[in-house]
Amino acid sequence: DTGVSQNPRHKITKRGQNVTFRCDPISEHNRLYWYRQTLGQGPEFLTYFQNEAQLEKSRLLSDRFSAERPKGSFSTLEIQRTEQGDSAMYLCASSLGGGGARTEAFFGQGTRLTVV
Amino acid sequence: GIQVEQSPPDLILQEGANSTLRCNFSDSVNNLQWFHQNPWGQLINLFYIPSGTKQNGRLSATTVATERYSLLYISSSQTTDSGVYFCAVEHDSSNTGKLIFGQGTTLQVKP
């Protein structure tokens, strides 16, 4: 397994456009997370899936954001009507979870979004 | 929610020096991880250490869960150690694996 993979690595978009990011987790991991990191800050939790179910969403995740994990494998994060404040690094992570499993999280390379 | 504080915020070392990075957290945790963020932004796993002591080459870490802190030791630092080091914890009541990150320690190792 090559680890968590994210695409694209970089995205530049005009304000008001929609963007979609993809995350492929480590294959045996049932949990998948999205985080956002702005310059000089630590990553902040956005949302979390266990298999295909989205179980928690942060208050940071406005109505313009939507995430899916349709078959419990890859996930997509869509931002509609992007704003300059959405410019950030979007990080995906995966882990095992439940049943006493070791919940060590592994992160992808991230997608750096710039809204101009 | 749980608070995570890292110190120092910035650290400059000469190559070959040793350093200690600290992570304090405000409540009980069932997961603690240390990461190194490389210049391209990827978080590289260093340690999964909710308690106890671990060593990996020049790096070692200790978590004293009852006193709510963890330490990351870097010995004989190299220029490639430069970057941002993050501590992240999962609150004991969470059971989701959601991590709360500190603000990071930015390390610069000079040749």
C-alpha cells in the first residue's frame, strides 16, 4: 500500500467557482478524516467518516462544504462558491477504528487551494 | 474542548545539537501522535505514543499521561530535521479518532 493519496496537489481557482478534492485512504482503514490547515496554524478537524457514514462535522464546515465517501473507500470534498477565506491546505487522513483497534492516523500529501 | 499547547514555538539549533520539544494537554487522552511536517506540507508520522517511551533512531518520545504532557527529543540534529513539529491528541471521551493539534514548534537546524 502506498499510503493516503490526495488529488490534486495544488488547485488555483477564481472566487465563486466550485472545486472538488479527492482522497484515497489506506485500503484497510475504515475511518477517513478531512482537516484544514491555514498558514502558521495546526490542522483543524473538518469531518470524519466511518466506512460510508459521515459521523461528525465541525462547525468550520459551512453549508458550502460537502463531503462524501460513497462506498466506504475514497472520499471527495467539494467546496461550492469558493471564497478567498477558503484558501488553505486541505489534508486527508485515515485510520483503523473501533473494536479496540490502534487508531494511529496517517495523512496524505494535502491539496493546497488558492482562491484568487 | 481539550487544549494542546506546544513549546517552544520556535527553535534554532546548530547542527549536532540536542533539543526537547514539549506538548501539554488539558485533559485525558487516548491517543497522542507526533508529526513532522515537511516543506511540501505532508505530515510524517514520528510516534504514536499515548503513554510510555519510544525511540526511533535519533528521535525519542515520552508521554506521561497522568501529568498531561509529552516530550519529543531530537539528538544530534541534522539540517533535514528542520520543519514544523506537531503534537496531536484524541480526547479520552472521543472514540472517533479525531485529532486536536497544537500550534506546532518550528525548528531550524543550521549547518
